[in-house]
Amino acid sequence: MVCPLINPTTCSQVVIEHTTQLVPPALENTVTFTLTVEADIENVIPEKVIVCGVVRKTLTYTAVLEDGTLVPGFEVFDDIPFQSAIERADANQGDLFEVTGVAVLGQVSAQEQNFGFINDLRVAFSFREKEVIKVCVRRIPVTSTEVDLGLGFTSEDCNVPVVAPGRLLVNGIGFAGIPVFLTIQGAATVSPTTVFTEEGGFFNATVTAFGPGDITLTATGTVNGAPFFGEITVLSPCV
């Protein structure tokens, strides 16, 4: 029996095809190119991890100017965006994943196109290539969570909406897109009751006190299956 991995790395392959315009045109059979590729997590939804990335391409060739002058070593730069949806049965909205690797798996084709002549020199006005990109993701293991809440009233804040700021840290880092569920105890209301963390892990809601006594604001949720919890208790401004 082979035990399954609890947190496997999952990969997908993306075929990209792109044409780059060569301005000025290239002398025939002189185009060479290099590629670099990068990717990041765009979003996580139920059962899918959405990855976006870009292939950065540098083409080097002998350029031919309108008067026939040759310019060796001319460079053209082009960025080719791509996107992939990777199947993960354990993925839920707000879960944290990381890209563990991205690379050009192979070159399918690469060729000069759209030929013409300048002063009897055969030139190419475009270059088309097709590559296979491989990108791999892994769920980020959660080792710690921390929730900080803020709530303060002045004596004039009875029946007045007050912003309650908060921050969620996962492994000491603030991530965007994690759902946080808010509840309140005491003579007050909180709105909205569900928020999503922004960049840096920050979030906020509005609390309105309408009666005397203690008010306790609580923030809860889970990230990658790990629960988090935070609360703050203050005295109502209403008397």
C-alpha cells in the first residue's frame, strides 16, 4: 500500500502561441531568442487554483533599416501573459497556495514569418513561436494565526457607526482574500458580518452601539483548514 501525500504538489501545462512584430524587420535567419517565465497565484476558488503568469521574451537579430543598413545585435522585448486553472479537490475560497515551480517545458515551434525585401535583402517582419509552460502549486502549511481587533468609542458615539479595524496574520504574514466572519454580543450591531482580508491581511467593519453594557466583537474563520479567532470587549458609549 502506498500512502497518499497529505499536501501534494499539483501541476498543469499551458500551451501559449504568440506572434511578435519585428520593428525594424530582421534579416532572414538571424533571429535568436531567450525566454524567462514567472507566475503567481491569482485566486483560489472551490476545487481550483487560478494561476497567472507571463513569459518574458528577448529577441536578438540583425535589423535591416529602410535604407538597407544592417544593425547587428538589435533587441526586441515582448511579454506574453498566460493563465491556468489547476484542479485541487482540497481548495476552498480564501485558502493559501504558493507557486512551487514554473518553467518552459518545451519549444513546440519557432519561426520567422511575413517576409519581404529591402534593397534585395530578404527580411522577416514577424516572429511566431509556441511553447509549453509547466506550473506547479502547493498548499501553504499554516503554523500560526493571529487576529488583532480594534474598537473604540467616544461619549458621543451612541447610535453612531464606528469603524472597527482588524488584521489577520498567517505564519506572521498578512494575505489578501481570506474570509473573516464577524459576530457581536451586547447592545450593538456589526456590518458586514463577512469581510475579506485586503493586502497585508487588513479588514474592517462598522459597529453601532444602541444600548448600555459591554460590547464584544469576535472574528473567526479558517484558512487552509486551520481555525483562527480573535475578540475585543469594550464598554458601550450608550448610558
